[in-house]
Amino acid sequence: MSHNHEPSALGSARAEAAITTAKTRPASDPVIITIDLDAVAANWRALAGLAGLAECAAVVKADAYGLGAARVVPVLAAAGCRTFFVATLDEALAVRRLIPAHRIYVLDGLLPGQAGAMLEANVEPVLGTLEEVREWAAVCRTIQRRGPAALNIDTGMNRTGLEPPEIDAMMAEPGLIDAFEPTLVMSHLACADDPAARLNGRQREAFEGLIRRFSGVRGSLVASAGLLLGRDWMHDLVRPGYALYGGQPSGIARLPMTLPVVPAVTIEARVIGVRDVERGESVGYGAAWTAARRSQIATIAIGYADGYPRSASNAVRETPGRATDDLSAYAAFCGKRLPLAGHVSMDLVTLDVTDLADKAPKRGDLVELIGPNVPLEEVARAAGTIGYELLTSLSRRAQRIYCGGSQKGERDGQS
Ligand SMILES: *Cc1c(COP(=O)(O)O)cnc(C)c1O
């Protein structure tokens, strides 16, 4: 099964399901983020299938990319995921409360003074500098226990990870590597979303050269995008994040390179009202959109304060010559595309619904801003960013509703 970016039959069915569920909800939430936990679980299973014999972990940093780790992590654990990655100690402690026994790695590594709390909670830092390794080893010696940790080695991204001379120094320092238990050696690809990038092969070669020095320790190189590179890249463990949540890491630039995942996030906002705008009149801040004909404008109750990006605005005047239909963001109602009209405000978005005529949305109706009919990747491109940033920017003001898992139609904050 492959997910493409045209509204597919499956997509429409899911959109209708989301809208049907919405009708059964109180008609008062201005913004509803529906998170399909069954889709997240199905995505993990699909990626685990691609990984073959390699273990498929789950990256749940940044509150599971904005979806809510408290809901997502138990569902992934129930699907069979045994290893989780977060970015920070606080995130690790929160995830530890959800899953007492699974492995949890902290990607940002060890900040000064964190070792005790990590050992106590049985979470493992991904050690990426010699200082971190020395601090971890020292604390392990003090408690006389070889605490488990991952090692991050740099193969060309120059961001985090031990450089080859640091690995030499680590191996040469008496008792250092023996003071703790390396459970994983990992590195990260800089250009995994571009299979033609020559850096990929250079990084893999460097990685395979270096992991030989850690015999018996498992290796991990790829995240979501790297799953498209093939079995040879998967080593012992793969670490997808974004794709679990329905994201296509290759964006839309390199279609049809797609992972077999389905959208898990739908964002809808309620119509406040619909008004007529005469030809020549403008809409919104900066008078940035002018009606080329008599138009109907629907104003909806979402804005950049909810995480809908202001840079997705359809401000024609500020970008003369831009092909509006091609690059602007759009919303959808009953499967029809609705272009944005003018700037995204803090709490409001205006949509051109003229073409829908008497089928236009009415006060209180829900309009889709991201979901099966409006792919995350297209909104991201229109906003000049990536879907990762959109998901992780969704604000807490927006109501999250969970479906699937064992939590049918449940609202966030209730149990
Ligand atoms: C965030 C992250 C991942 C997950 O990346 P996705 O592209 O979301 O799959 C994997 N490994 C590291 C080191 C990361 O920082």
C-alpha cells in the first residue's frame, strides 16, 4: 500500500470518518485535532515490516511530535515496540511512567549532573562526547554498576557524536569503556531524504567501519527517511519518528518516494461566519488579498496561535507573480479545496469559498486544514517549512481528540 498526496479513496473515507465523529462532538470547540491512534499503531507495524530482521524502535521526543506521548507511547508498546527514543531527561521520565520495562534512550545525551536521575529511572543517555562518556563512567564506578548507555558516533553530520579520534581516545583510556555497558552504537544521516546524495554512502561506510570496533554491540543508522534506502541500511535497529505520525519524510519534492504510512493527524476548525466581499475589496491584515470577483469569504476559528503557520498565508500582493493555486495553502470542505484569502491571523483564517456556492460551509461547520484531503506535506511546503515543524508547533490551545487504540473519541485531559 502506498500513500500518495492526491485525496485517495482511503483518504476520503478517513476524512468522512473524522467529520462524522466531529458531528457527534459538542459544537463548541473552535479547533479540533483528531489523532488516530490506530493509524499510529498501523504505521509502526508497517515500518517494522520494512525493517525486516532489524528491530523497529519509536522516536517519541517533543511529546510524540506534538501528538501526545501519554496516548501514543502505550499504543506503540501494545503494538510491540520495545525501544523508545526521546530528546531530554524530562521527556524520558514522563515516558518511563507510562512504560516501566521498555528501553528508553535520551538522544540529547548527558547534560552535566543528570547521570544519577537517569540511572535511577533506568533510562539511557546517547553519549556523544568524550566528556559525557567520562561523566557516565565515573558515576557508574561510584555506584559500582555498569549503567547502560548508547554511543553516538559522528559519520559526517558534525552536530553530535564522537569523532574518530575521540573514539580512539575512549578505547585507549584504561577502564573507561568497561565502566559502563554500551547497548547501542548509533549515527545519524544528514541527507537520508535524498537517495541520490553521495553523503549517504560515505556515512554508511564510515559507520560500518566504526561499529566493528564495538563487537557485540548493536548498530543503528536510520530514521524515517532512511527506511526508504533499503535493507542494507537497517543494521540492528531503526529509529523512525515522523513516519509513525503519518509524515512522509521525503516531503512532496521527491514523490513518489513514499513510506507505507497513513495520516494520523487531522486538524479541523469551525466556521465563525461567511460574508460577501465585493470585487475589488480586500480581506484581512495588510489588505493583502483582493477579491477578483464578488466572493464569499468564510472566517474560521484557527490561527497561528494554534500552530497554523502564518507563513501559509495567501498574500498575493506580497509575493507578486506567485502561482496562487500552486503554492498557497488550502483547506478542504466535503472533499473540495478552499484557498486561503489573505494573511493568517493569530486566531482567524479567511477562506475563499465562492466556488462552493450553496455547498459552502456554514457557521459551526468544521473545515479541514490538515488531514486526508489536505496533506501535511503540502501545507508545510506552502508555509516554507517541513511537516515536522508543523506537528511540533501545534499549540495546547487546540483541543486534541483521540480515536482508535482503546480510547475511542476521548478528549484530551479526561480519562
Ligand atoms: C529525531 C531523530 C530521529 C527520528 O527522525 P525522523 O525523521 O522523525 O524519523 C532519529 N534519530 C535521531 C538521532 C533523531 O534526532
